[in-house]
Amino acid sequence: MALNKEKISIINTKGYRYYLIPGLSEPLPSVTSILSTISKPGLISWEKEVAIDYARENISKYIGNIENKNLDGLHEIFEKAKKQPNFIKTRAGEFGSKAHKFIELLLQQNFDVDVPSNMKWIYKNFNDWKNEYNFKSFEQEKYLYSSKYGYGGTADSIGLVNENLFILDWKTSKSLYIENLLQVSAYANAYTEMTGDQISNAGVLRLNKNKSGYEFKIIDDLNKHFITFRAVLWLWRFINDPGSSYIK
């Protein structure tokens, strides 16, 4: 049986998020924490390019008048260059959090809201998707967990897409990734476990944040993706929580 959201709490420790579920003997790692185990070669390349571009741009400014400067300025540029990828990711994450809260407000108030200037494309693109797919939301920010497999998460929405029940997640990233598909498959499994109601559909909606357009990915095989998620879960637990009762 599902617990009230108020009875579930979330903690952050050692760089990971955990759900504390009354009646369970150990905290459950979040789905997103678990999926951070997946290597992202593209992200590594991007981080290098961002750091190099920042250093190149600022060094060119520095060299223009180098005779009046000491090398401390160069050291500062390289230190800031190393931090630039995290700065950009943090800023993107903050925008994503604001977009999620804005969408939640849209659904709660049936789109009768003032639209901030930085959310005008989120509003348009989400509304376009909602109308095209005849979306009707039942719940937002739904806490879900699996006591059988030992994980927790928060689904952005549960509702009808063209009259079919869906677990959904919103993204404002530039692309969709395999871990996004594994994420909603884990939510779908937890929902079925908690409610006893089989859910066979899940999707990820990526919204452009500075131009028109969106990308909607419907998961074609939830069971296949959930099997893959369980493999990642096992690896995460083996590395980060080898004493867990779930791997004994």
C-alpha cells in the first residue's frame, strides 16, 4: 500500500540522495543517484571542450597586455577554466528545477498563471505537447519506491496520454539519454509494486528552453529497460553500499 508523501523523507549524504521509508530497515537510494553510475563519454568530452574554450578566450585577452601582468593571472584563468563545466551544469540544473516547479504550477492551476520571461518557451512547448497528446494529469511529484528491489524516486507526473495511463518525466536538457529511459522504467515498476495496478506506459518529455519544439520518447519495452536498470542498481550498490541487505 502506498504511504502518504508526508511520511516519506529525503536525505542527501555522501553525494547521493536517499528516501527514508517508514517500516524499512535501510534508506533507499534514489533512481537518479543510481543512474549516475552510467559512464557518459559525451559529457566528459563536453567538459574538456568547455574548459579549453574558456581558457582560450580569456588567455587571448590576457596576452594582449602581458608585459604589464604577472603569471598569477594565467594561473587564475586555468583554475576558473577547470570550474567552468560545473558552473554551467549547476546553472542548467537550477533552470531545470525552476521549470519543473513551473510545470507543476501549470498543471495545478490549469495553465491560468503568469508566465515569467525565462519560462515562455517552456510554457509554449509544454502546452503544444499537452494538446497534441491529449494529456491529462492525475498527480505531480509522486513519491515512488520499491521495497522489493530497494530504490526510491519521484515521478514528475502520472496521467493519461491519449487515454493511456503513463508515468512521465520532464527534461530541459539538450538531448535525451539512455538513463532517462531506465529512470521512468524504474518508476513504472515501483508504481505497480506500490499500488497493485499494472502500468504499461512511460515516457520522457524534453522541452526546448530557448526555442520552439519538444521531443517525446515513449518507452517501447518497459520490462527490458527495467532489467537494465536492475543491473545498474546492483553495480551501484556493490560499489557504494556493499553491506546492504539487498545484495546478501
